[in-house]
Amino acid sequence: MKVVNLISLILVILGGLNWLSVGLFEYDVVSELFGGATEVGSKIVYIVVGAAALYALSLLPKVSKD
């Protein structure tokens, strides 16, 4: 389970960095890599990062105990 937690954390961080670049520079790295926000590749990345964020929500009780 540690591997899934690590992958989820990495995906959430990468998603957050993408949103930082959108907010500061109006530059969406994912859509740039896949040719647009509506392309299938971009949508897959957005869905995977969103799923990782949902999974990360389940980690909150573990983190709050420490």
C-alpha cells in the first residue's frame, strides 16, 4: 500500500504544480503536452490526477493522527 500512497502523492503534487503554472503564467503544461485541454490524452491525465486526489483524501485521517 505504500507504493500506491507514494504514487498518489506524486500525482497530486504534479497536478498542484500544473495549477500553479496555470494561475501564475496562464500556461497549462498538460494541455501543452497533449495538444489541448480537450484532447483524450489531457483528459486521461486530468482524470488520473483527480482520482489520485480522491485517494489522497483517504490518507487524511492517517496524517492527522501524527
